[in-house]
Amino acid sequence: MNLRVPWSPSRRRSTRFALQSARTETAALVTQARVALAQQQELVRIAEITDSDDDRLLADAARARCRDQLSAIGNAVGALPKLERRMVAAWDHAAVMTWWYRSSDHQGWAPIEAQVAQVIARLPDGIDTDTALAVIDAASHRCEYELKHRRKAAEQSPSLSDEPRTITQRQLVRLLRADLAGAGLEGFMSSSARGREAERHFVPWLSEATAELAHPQSQERLDEIITRWRELRTQFFWHLSDKRDPTQVRVI
């Protein structure tokens, strides 16, 4: 007859070691990811200003590095307790909102992102349950505020039928590239179905459209591209509370 001792001293040591290892790895990966995200956003900003192919390649490479690092975080947290996994997920969302609005952070996510990151940095030494719950609640309350703010803004915003502004084809390309950077960031940083759908559908379309717009297009084709852009942006970027919808343009 086989007798099993499910919580033998050796198994306890093994479990503690695995947990400690996961905490240490997660803390290190989050620290590295924050640096990589800052670098990526800076390279995106430079590429949008210079409109240089070399700068865009650098930004794309940085985005790929971020994707790899954030994927590694997802693998590392699997061995963490549920509360700690929730805390890392709260940081993930706060990081999305913080780095998306890197230039101004008008949504106010940066302090929350930094606060959660500080708690995660202490994971190897263990964390206080109340502290973990506090930062999770702070992120949750910020989400609730965001939803209320967006609903109120939507009710008060002017009709999208307002006269569109006139831009050139080159300016349209820059707007699409800005969305390409944003859609890619949302896709790999979000575990939501919307993020995955954006990665599969919106990102490829943006890439194809920018490549097509490298050559002169007819007015009819330009109108078709803007209409499709507006449809996809409404579907995948609905969470952005832009006061001015960038798709409300006319290309000449």
C-alpha cells in the first residue's frame, strides 16, 4: 500500500522555493518592463516627429522587446498566489494607461502605476495583504472613475457630424502610424479580447493602409480609407476619451 505525505517537509521547502523564485522573477521583470516601455514610447514619439523609416524600425524593435518582456511576466505570475496575480494585473492595466498618455498622462494613471510597481518591487520580501488590496482597489476605483468620466464626456461631447478638418495625405499617414503604435501597445499589454482582436485585425489593416498611402491615391480611395479607419477605431479604440476624433478629417 502506497502512503503519500502531501505536505512533507521537503515538499514544503520546494513550494516555498518556487514561490520565492516566482516573486523574485516577477519583480525583476516588471522593473525591466517599465524601463523598456519608457524607451519604446520615446522611440515612437521620435519616429512620429521625424517620419523616418530608420526611427520607425527602432520603435518597432522596441515594441517587440516590450511584447517579449510582458509575455515573460505573464508566464512568471502563474506560480504566484491569486492576490499577487491580481496585483500584477492591476499594474499591467495601469501601465497601459500611463504609457499610452506618456506625454501628458491627462488620465492620472502614472501615480497608480508607480505605486503598484513599488509594491511589486517588494515581492521577494513578501507583501502585506492590506497593502496589496489597497493598490488593487486604487486601480479599480480609477477604472470606475474612467468609465463614469467617459460616459459623461460622451453625453456632453459635440456631434461627430461637425465639419471635418482638412489634411494632406502625408498627414493622414502620420495619424494612421500613431494609431498603429497605440494599437500594438494595447494589443500586447492587454489580456482582454478587445486587445487580441485589435492585434489580429486593426494592426494589419493599419499596416496595409500606411503602405498603400505611400503612393498617391484617388479622392474616392482616400475617402474609403478614412471611412474604414473610422469604423475600426470606433470598434477597438472606444476606451479613449478623445475630445477630437482624429478620424473626422477630409484629405485633399
